[in-house]
Amino acid sequence: MINKLFRKKSIDEMLKESSSDAGLRRYLSAANLVTLGIGAIVGTGIFVITGQAAAMYAGPALTISFLITAIGCILAGLCYAEFSAMIPVSGSVYSYSYATLGELLAWFIGWDLILEYLFAVSSVSVGWSGYMCNLLSSLGIDLPSHIIQSTLQHSAADGWSFTGSIINFPAVFIVGIVSSLLLAGIKQSAFVNNIIVVIKVAVILLFIGFGLSYIDTGNYHPYIPENSGSFGEFGWSGIFRGAAVVFFAYLGFDALSTAAQETKNPQRDMPKGILISLLICAILYIGVTAVLTGIVNYTELKVDAPIALAIDHAGKGLSWLSPFIKLGALAGISSVVLVMMLGQTRIYYAIARDGLLPRLFAKVNPKTGAPQNATIFAGIVSGLIAGTFPLDVLSEMVSIGTLMAFTIVCISVIVLRKTHAELKRPFRVPFVPVIPILGAAICIVQMVSLPWATWLRLIIWMALGMVIYFCYGIKRSRLNDVYREVLLKKKKP
């Protein structure tokens, strides 16, 4: 039994799978990977989470939070770059863990990745809904309140309660549209994403450039608001909690690694895509945060559409930019939903291919090259969660799932350097083990900074995952066939 739990998937077998012509199609170039990375990273982090994190945790010092997070992400990104070039298969850190840490821990992190991408799609969709409703309202179209809010709400004092709304329909709508696009195939999805990325980066640069003239430096005082008396509510503890929450904003490069098996030259292009997109997005995030908290006092930013609020706050001088910002935000957030959904479906595909989830999720449409059952399932579940739960709960769940994944991939680099030193590494993390240890440490510190309620939800989710593994996965694993062959060989005289 113990041997089964820690059995490892052969790296040679993974490499054979990655070079196979069956299943997923190789279409993505280095440029596609960079735009996919920007498409995933630049979205809800700028257009939604920034305002809430400033209002609830860090104030104007959220720029420091983004800088801390950027450093941690770059360190983790170097580790992802080494793995994605060395083992260019779908599945991201799940696949890497299967080769280094064994099946049980691979399932553990795979289940964590499902949490990460499932709640990422849902939370970004809620942000899209906020901007869509804001845009429609500015055009004189007000949707009924019972179809634009989440069904549930949560507060530390009162716990869970019903809002009176039936469902957040716009959030469900965008999930359905993106799912339909992904069913058409990776080529079409990448083309649409490229167009959206150009639009949203142009809009962000317009906001930064023109917004500089409307900054009120008084909004920067105090730059680090005094702690309220509770850990994580302003002060330096608030900066670190803010960093933990906005870690979600950098999730895109993680999703990028799930597309390794659909990249033309993953050994060369995956590191470029990950690191270049991370660097560009870190600069954009810090710039937007500085302008946003300069235009609007941080105490007013606990809204679903903070940049739209800043444009309205600036008055007539920036009113001409308002429709462009709102349309750019909608387009930008749509691309985040697209890439997060792409990552989610590829995780289902990878785990099902190994037998730990039902094999129907590994079925690929021969015409489009898309894992159709995984995409349909992901769309249904993500839509239900997006329509039901509030943004603050969803974003914290994504952050803790992401931080755990990053921690494990940093540790796995050190393990694999010791256990498989002979493997060809087209890209190597410099200064091992220092950089992986620093990356893991920053992630762990930010996990500790998250509220206990978030940890409790993670524990419940992971406990559910363990039940599924021991009741289903361990019996259906493809490695059982290998295990039986070994036993037969031992029995033969």
C-alpha cells in the first residue's frame, strides 16, 4: 500500500507523451505564450482585486504588496521555467510532482490546482460582471438586482447569508461564452486572446499616462495606514496580507505552463513566455496601483470596478476615457477567464489521462484538438460557483491554492536536482537551492498571512480530495498496470 502511494511516473514516459502526435495539438509560439501569459495575468488583479486589497488590507502601500508578490512570482517563475522546459507536458506542477514526489502528493497538488483554476475562473467572472453592469448602467441600462449579485455573501462577524439575489447572471454568461470558444480549439482561442491583449494593454497605458495628472498626493498619506489592532488590517501585516491576496493577480504564468504540450518548441519558448510575461505584468500592476490610490482615497475602493470608479472620480477631464476603460476592462477580464479556463481543462485532462479522474475527461475532440468533456464540465461547475459566491471569498481561495502550488514546485526543483541530476535541462534555475528556497519561503509567509477561514476552506477541500483519491484514484491509476507487471516478474522463477 505504501509503495502505491509514493510510486512515480516515469519521466521518459512523460516525454514520450509530450512528443506524441495524438491528442492535443502543437500550435503555440513564443509570442503566443507571452500574450497568453499577459492575457491571464493582466485582468482581475488590476481591474478588480487592486481596489479591494487597498481598501481592506494595505492602503496606498499596496504598491509594496505588489512588489513583494512580484519577487516571489519571479522566483517561482524560474522554477516553473525549468520544469516546463524539462518536462513539457500538460498538467503543470501536477505532472512535475508525479515525477518527483510520487502519486499521492501529485494527486494532492492536482486537486489543489483544480481548486486554484476553478475559483480563478469564478472570481474573474464575478469581476467581469461588475464591469459589465457598470458599463450598462452608464448607458442607462440597469439590470434587475436579483440577477447581478451573488446568491450568497460572507462576513467575519455574521458568517454566510443570502443576498436575496437569484444568481449573478452576467458572471455565468461570460463563463458560457469562453467555454464555447475553447471547444473550438487552441488556435482560435489563441487568436482571440492576442487581439484582446493588445486592446487591454493599450487601455492600461492610457489610464496610467492620463491618470498621472489627476493624482492627489494627499491620498498617499498615510502611505502605510496604522494597523487597526487586528493582524492583516493595515500596517505591515496588512501589506503582507495584501500581497497574499493579490498573489492571485499573477496566476497567469502558472496557467501558461499547462499549455506546454500545445507549444511548438516548449524547451525554448516556455521559459521565455513565463518570465517575459511576468516582468511586463509586474510593471503594469505597480503603475496602475500607484495611479489608482493617488486618484481615489483607498477607503473608497472596496468596489467591484475600482478603475471605473477612479475615472468617474477624476471628473470631466477623464470622462472621455471612461468608455474605453470599461470596454478594455471587459475585454481584458474576458481573456483572463479564457486562459484560466484553458488551464483548468488541461489539469482535468492530465489527471484523467493518468486514471486518477474518470477517463472521459481525457477525451480529445479529433477535429478541434480540445478536451471537450473536460471543457464542458469545467464550464458548468465554474458558472455555478461564479453565480453563487462573492468575490472576496473566491479570490482568497485562489490565492491560497496558488501559493501552495508555487511552494511545491520550488521544493520539487531541489528534489529533482538531487534525484535526477542526469536529466537534460534546457533552462536551469540559477543559484540552486537558494532561489527555490527563497521562492518557497515567500509563498509560505504569504499563506500564513491569509485569514483562518480561508485555511479552513482549504483543509475541507483537500480532505474531500483525499476521500476521492482513496475511493477512486488509487484503484484506477494507470500505474497499477506497471505495478502488476513488476509483481508478475518477481513471481516468475
